[in-house]
Amino acid sequence: MLKRKTTLSIRGAAKALPNKKVSNYDLTQHLETTDEWIISRTGIKTRYVVTDETTGSLCGDVARRLLTQQNVSPDSIDFIIVATMTPDFATPSVAALVQRDIKATNAMVLDVSAACSGFVSALSVAEKYLVSGTYKRGLVIGADCMSKLIDWQDRSTAVLFGDGAAGVLVEANMASAYDYIESLRGFGDSSQSLMGGEQVNASPYATNKGTVSPYLTMDGRSVFDFVSRTVSTAIKELPSDELNALDYVVAHQANLRLLSTLSKNTGISSDKFLTNIEHYGNTSAASIPLLLTDKLEDGTLKLGSNQIVLLAGFGGGLSYGLMSVQL
């Protein structure tokens, strides 16, 4: 766990969604399920899926909106960090595609792959750059096109996931440092609990060719137990003064039942757990910045208000990332 002063300042947030919205009713046309069953077990009503959009194009839209919203020149962006597990290519990185799209010619570019913990991991990297004085301003974006990895005939995953992108413009604000905590940890021994997207090895020398199946597989019980036990414990181990000062929790939107369990197990009031999963489903690395953006837009969260928010990502790896930020 890290506890110290930080100069990390979130200046703005923006999102980008695919054009196609898929309702629970739409899924019932090819899955043995019902709208009521999906809502009762997940809290999800709709999700968005890409048609001609890509992870890179969605991230480019987010970046352009942030620059326009904050009236910031692309030349002033020092870094672009994208959290994703569904890049368009092995190389170039999605961050490089964003740099090209917005013409941020001075920026360092980097992708972070940590699945549902990805946005917190990426923001943690950005925080170190800002605090060290290496860079002054950057973009941190979380984006995933989970529909590319889903077996749409598998009810256990098809009802859960959606596509989207969202991100923040961050700066170093030397005049208003505040108390900051973060806790990030991986559990590779449980990596088989959530896996997908293995590529075929086309080398003539390969003895292990991999698999032709791109589908995501998930041991739902194992992931649920990890969050309800390990992540809950990690949150409770954060300094009590920080927990007591929390205004809201912006957690990965995995499942409404899971968020309710987190609230119960940590003793943090359910009123403090913000949600929007009903609109988007589980968007992996995009879920936390999507929720931040929505709640800034509806006025629940306010930049410059000094609200203290706990960002909580958890999932593939298995892994978690916890971070307190002051808005």
C-alpha cells in the first residue's frame, strides 16, 4: 500500500460508445434467457457493441472530446496511456493510434493490459509521472470491445459484457496536493479463472500452436469469491481515516449483486457505491471512467469540490487496483 501526498488532478472526463445498443430482449432472440432473468442476476438492461468501430476509434473520440471540452492543445499533451485488453493490433499500441488521430506529437504513448483493473493501473502510472515532475499533463483512457471475445451462444458471458471507452485529462496541480492512497496487487495463481483471446502460433517451429478459439472463459464462482473476500479485505485494510472520509466509491461495474456484496462486506454504505451498469454492462477497463464521466455529467460528482472518491478495479489476472482521488 502507498500513502503519501499527490499532485494528481483530474481536469475533465469524457466517453465514447458504439452506435449499436443491444437490449436484453435482443439477446433473448438467440439465447435461452429472459429480460427478467438477466436483470435479477446482473442488474444489466442494455449494452453497446461495436459494428464498424474499433478500440482505437473509440479512444480517439474520447481524446478529441477531452481536448475540446478543456480547450487544450494536442501539443500540450505529454503522455497518452490506454488501458485495454482488446487492442486493435499487437503493434502499434492503441495509445499510438490515439496520438496519431489527435496529432499529439509530443506525447509518450503506452498501453496497459490489466483487464478490469486496467484503468486504475493506468492512472497509477500517470500519477507517478505527474508527482515525479516527469510530465505535467496527459490522457488516461480505459477502453474495451468485449464483444470480440464473447461466445454469443454462451449465456454465462453473453449477457454480461459490453463495449465502450472513457477517459480523463489529468494534470499535476502543485498548489493543491492532497492525501493519496493506492493498493494494487495481482494473483497470477488464479489467472485461469478469467481467460480469453489466445492467439494461434503460426510459426513452423512451434510445438504448441495455441487455440483457434478467441472466446473469453470465466469461472464466475471463483471471480465472485475473489472480489467478495480478497478485494473486500483489501478495502477494509485501507487507513480508517481515509475510509471514513470517502464520499463515493466508483467501482468496476461487473455485476450489481457483486457491488452489493462489496458494500455489505466492507461496511461502506450502499448509497456511496455509484452505479451505471444497467446501461452498459461490464465494459472491463472502460467501466470506471464511464461511471466517472456519467456522474460528473449528472452532477453527483463535481470537479473542484474536494470530494474524495475511491476507485476500485478488480477482475482478470486475477488482480485488483484501489486508489483514492480528490476531485
